[in-house]
Amino acid sequence: MSWQGPRSTIGIAVLDAVEAPMMSYLLHIGSAEEPGLSVDDVEDVLVAVAPVIGTARTAAAVRKIAEALGLAIQLTSDDTE
């Protein structure tokens, strides 16, 4: 699935709204090095959905996204060693 376009916005917004676990973000966003969704894109979605889902869910989503991207980077670096 490509994360470019409206699907990316909807996908991240849904994950945020349902308080998805970190692994869901990892599976849907993927590695930060893969083309498609940039960190700025994720930030834009979080800013857009924050008034709807609330501060607590937005903060939780930010933490989970950071963990997912960190894990993706770690897994990628482990593969290259």
C-alpha cells in the first residue's frame, strides 16, 4: 500500500483515533527510509486530527509513532550489519 495521497491521511487518522498499538504504526508507516510518507506528512496529519481526537490521544500517537520509526530504523541498521 502506498502512503501517498488521501489514504495516508485517513490511515494515520484512524490509527490515532482508535489508539492503535505501536506495531500498527510500524506496519502501516514502515521504515523512515522508505519512499512515500515523510515525517512532515505525519506531523501534518496529527495537527489536523488533534482537535477531533483530543490532546491525550494525539500525545499517545506521537509517542507510538516515534517508537515505531525508531524500531524501523534499528531493524534496518541491524539488517545491514
